[in-house]
Amino acid sequence: QVQLVESGGGLVQPGGSLRLSCAASESILRTIYTIKAMGWYRQAPGKERELVARVRSGFDTVYADSVKGRFTISRDDTENTVYLQMNNLKPQDTDVYYCYVSGAATTYWGQGTQVTVSS
């Protein structure tokens, strides 16, 4: 089955931390052959999806300005998994977070995981 499995979302107080993970199935790897990039977007109701962070095959990373210094993206190619460590969370980080994996011509998306930052 072609899928990305996300986990790690939930409810946390402001200043707290969460770690999201996203694992790509073997079926995805057979389809795209080589992972070019993995990352995370987030989207609130009625708003456009925005990039949070991504890591490319050369392990270079890109972050949204709003999360720099607080979030860290990493990938484990042995497990075909991408992680997003989120520290010092703020209420404005509340969103549904979607992971993705891209090959040369195809992108797959996860089902989304809710992150809620509230006291």
C-alpha cells in the first residue's frame, strides 16, 4: 500500500514540545525510486498550505521564518522517515501538519496530524 504514516501530533501547552514523524512505505520507494525531498507543510481551515520545513537529498534544510530556531527537521534514510522536532511551541503553531515525500516527478502526502497549542 502506498502511504505515508504520520504520528506525534496532539495537544500541548505553550512553550512545550512535540515530535512529529512520517514514515514512507516501501511501495512509495518503489514508485519514486529516489527520495529528492521530505518535509512538512501546515494548514489552518480557510488558509493556504504553507511550508514549515523540508530536507533535500543532500540534507540541506529550509525553514519557514516563523519556526526558525524552534523547529528542527531531520531524516533517517535507513527507516525512510522524516522527523520534525518542535520546541517552544506557540498558539499560532496550531494547525494540521502534513508530511510529504517527493521523487523526481511525484509527490506523496500524508493524511495530516493535528497539532494544538493551548493552555
